[in-house]
Amino acid sequence: MLTTRYVTGSPNWIDLGTPDIEGASAFYGGLFEWTFQSAGPQAGGYGMFQLGGRTVAAGMTVPPEQGPAAWNLYFQSPDAAATAQRVRDGGGSVSAEPMDVFDAGRMAVFADPAGVAFSTWQPGTNKGLDVVNGVGTLRWAELYTPDTQAAFAFYRSVFGWEEYGIPIPGGDTYTTVNPHGAGPEGMFAGLVPLETDPAEAADGPYWLPYFEVADTDATVARAEELGGKVRLAPLDLEDVGRIAKLADPYGARFAVMKSEPSEGQAC
């Protein structure tokens, strides 16, 4: 499960690029009760989404000509420059070279061999998100990709991930990943063949973040009231919980889930 006891390869940050940070803040504030706190004029409009005074995500305005609205997932690295080289060696590309973010840490932006964007965060004074797994916070992630085994091989070479297969109805296996040495209890994401989901296949491969909610159906209804779009209506998954896929008013895709009680505790 996700945890704030960050180790190499674990998700430790997530941010939103949107053409309208004020509008997006209103949407997510109405949906998750987040508030947006600017990081100051020196941060170029970047700021933190907070819940109860704790950072659960971040975001900033990204003009449409620079890219579509999207959530961006970061994975921990002890050395962003070394991670950038492993990305290149593995067939990926570096979209933004490693750079210092004041004394908070060091970041870089990449694309995997399938073109999926992701980032890395080398902690400085900012160790990562303050809370995960609780209501209104990051709970899970899925990589929709044309070739799950090729994707796993790439991320293993970059971050040292391990995989664990979970049998699912129909005789298939859901591939999950975890940081090196963490074992199945450390799983934080699943790898999904893009072709198995026509809705996802239409928009291409990407990382999909899931946020925990208290009531999936109520959250979906609220998202529609706030101008969001339902991409997948609420659906029960055995031993997982009730999920739904959404998009915010600007097109950024995300999912929500009400986990089974034993799995939804904050860390």
C-alpha cells in the first residue's frame, strides 16, 4: 500500500497541470475539500493542495499550447541525474533535465518508451506528500500501457521495482508493482494492458491516479455538479472497493475509490 515512509521508487508526489488553476482549485475544493496554498511569487504560480493543513497534491497553470491538463506522478530517487541516465538507457526520454527546486529537492520529467509522462523527486527539505491513503488523498495508481511486461522491465531498470501478480476473474492476472524489497504489502500501482479498456485506449497510454473517497457514488454526482465528466460509472471490484473514473472540467483524468475497510487507512 502507499505510505509516506518513502523509499526509492515509491510515489512521493503528485501535481496537476491545468489551464486554469483557480477553476481547478474550485473543482477539487468542492470535490475533496482541498484548499490551494500558493508557494509564493518565486514559484511561478505553483502551489499546494491541502486537506486539514497537510499537503495532499500540488498544481499550477500550464497553458494549453504547452500540453493538455493532466495529473503528473513522481517517484522517489536518491539521485535525479542518475535516474535520468537510467531512463535514457532504458529507452525512455528526458523531457526536463534534473533541476533544483530551491532547497526543497531536485526534480526531472521523463517519458517511458511508450510515451507516458512521469517524474522523479529527489527530496531535500520537502520529503513528499504529507498524507496518503486517507479520504481525499492519493490511494493507488494504474499505468495503462500497450505492453505491461515491457513497461515493467523499463521501470524496474529505472527504479528497481518488483512485480506481484493477483489473479482476477476470468483467469487473467492483475500485475502490481512495489519498491524493491517491500514485498506484496508494499504494492502501490497496477499495470493494465491498454487494449483491455476501449475508453482508455482511445486516449492513449498514461498514469491514472486514484484518490480515496468516503462514498464513490456521492463523489461522482458531486463531480458532475461541479462540471466534471464521468468516464466510468461506479463499479464494485471484489476485495478492492467501489471505483469510478472521472475527468475534471479541463480534461485531467483521475479516478476515485472507496476501499474495502481494511485497506483504506491513512499513513
